[in-house]
Amino acid sequence: MVLGCLFAGSIIDRLWRKPGHVILAFSFTVSWLIQAFATNNPVMLLGRFFNGICSGAIRPINLVYLGEISDPKYRGLMLFTPPLTLNAGIILNYALGAFVFWRTNSLLCYSPSIISIVLLLILKESPLWLISKRKINEGLEIFKWFRGETEAAEKELKSILEKQKVKTSNVSMKDYLKKDFIRPLLISFFLSIASQCNGANVITFYAQDILGNLIPNDFNPFTLMITTDCVRLFAALVIIFFGNRFPRKILFMVCIFGASLLLCGLLGLLYLYYTELKWLLIALLIAYVILASFSVTFACYNDFKCNRVCFLLPETSGRSLQDIEDGYDKKNIIVSKL
């Protein structure tokens, strides 16, 4: 996955946004076919290797494409859909795994990639990418196809074209030391830490073992694991419907601090051996999963991350990508308002 993330930027910049998606979807198909027909461990590991690269690359590529084609009013809704579909896919695979052989399940897993390839053939290229590559006329046509000809769209398009006039294709090492590059890089770094090193994946991968030890005997760990994933899916649905009603930054901080408090409460009960309060433990765990699913190791570290990110993170709700980009040139962006 790390290799996929490293190559994701080069894939969509050099191969265009749309072909980059098609290549990854085709690679996903090949990786699942390799796993389905693997006859030994090396072949299976090869399939998992390709699958991991594709998994690491597909999310940043998806977010870039969705962010570039969507209206600022609906961008939050668009960017909330990948976690929703991811959680739905996890639950679907659990359900299929209970009834079909794992090779059959692997064959079924490549069908979404085939559907993606067909849909990508219908979709158009990112207009912002085309404009950045001096394909102005084609970019303008596709921009209007995605956004329409509203006053807000025309204003954003004018801002993009004005910015494009002063851009240069020559990039030197000095450009990587400028504040308008360093600041978003720092924000991306801390947000990546907050989203990946928060223990949520530990819950996903080891849910059956964790829940089995947390609440032994009386509960079926597999049932609790499915319940946890359903709760995560429900949380994704809630954030889709209500995410646009609150500032992104406020939601981020509430989730991070809320998860820390819930985790401290859960750990406190376990430390005091209040394991007989099973339903209270389950309630805390479910609320914890809804907010962020932070693990024991990262509970204190989580507060450090939030203190740094809340001052670095600009508000993006309702703002165009060009407006956000221009904001990094301002001196006061490092301490944005809540």
C-alpha cells in the first residue's frame, strides 16, 4: 500500500486522471484473478502484492478526481462516499465468506473493478487537470459539463484561468521550500497520521480477537465484529447526510477529542475490572468506533495530533480548490478560525 501511495501522484499526473483509474481498476481485476487461481503461497503473495499496491494508490487518486470535478457545495458529499462504499464492501465480503468458498469470493471481488472500467469509459477527464496542462478549450467544455454555467461556477473558472496564466511548467528545488508547498504538506502529513495511525485498522483486522477477549463467553465475537462494521457503515451514512451542515474542521476536532474521551472511559472500566458491565462496555466501544476507533497505543498521541492539526488545518467547507490553494499564500493561514 505504501508503494501504491508513492506512485499514485505520478500515475494521475503523467497518465491523466481517467486512464490512471482505468489502469488501477484493471490491475485490481488481475490481482483478484491471481488470488482466485493461486495454487501455492508465492502466487497468492504475488496477488496480494498487486492488490496492496492498487489499494494504496486508488484512494488518493479517487479523492483527487472527485475533488476536481465536484462543486464546492457537494464536494464533501462526494468525498464521504469512498468510506461508505469501503465499509459496505467489507460487510458484503463477510456475508459472502459465510456462504461461499474463498476462491469463489475472490472471483466475485473483481466484478466491481469491471463495473468501474465501464463507468470510467463514460466519464470525462478532470477539467482542472486539462486546464493545468494548457488544454484550455477542452477543459472549459468539460468544466461546464460537470458544473453547469452558474454564477459560482463562472467565478471559480475565472479564478482558475487567472491563476493558470502566472503558473510555470518549470519546477525547481526552491519551489519545494516555499510555504505554499510546506504548509499543505504538513497538513497532509498530520492528517495521514491521524487517519492511519489511530488504531481503526487494528479494530478492523483483529475485531474478533479483541472482542472475544473483551467480552468472553456470553457473546459471539464474530457477531460483534459484524455489528462493529455495521456501526461503521451507519456512521458513514450519518456523516454523508449531516457532514455538509457543519464545518469540516469542527467535525474533525469533535471526532478526535470525542474518540479520546470514549477510549479513556473504556480503558478505565477495564482497568478497574468492571467487565460485568457488558452493555456499558459495548456502548462505549460502539461510540468509539463511530467517532474514530482509536486504539490503546495511540490514545495519548491522539491529543498531540489534534493540537497540531487544529492550528494547521484551514476550513474547506464551501470553498473551491483554487480558493484553498490561494489561501496558502496568505500569512495568516497557519492559524485558521474555528
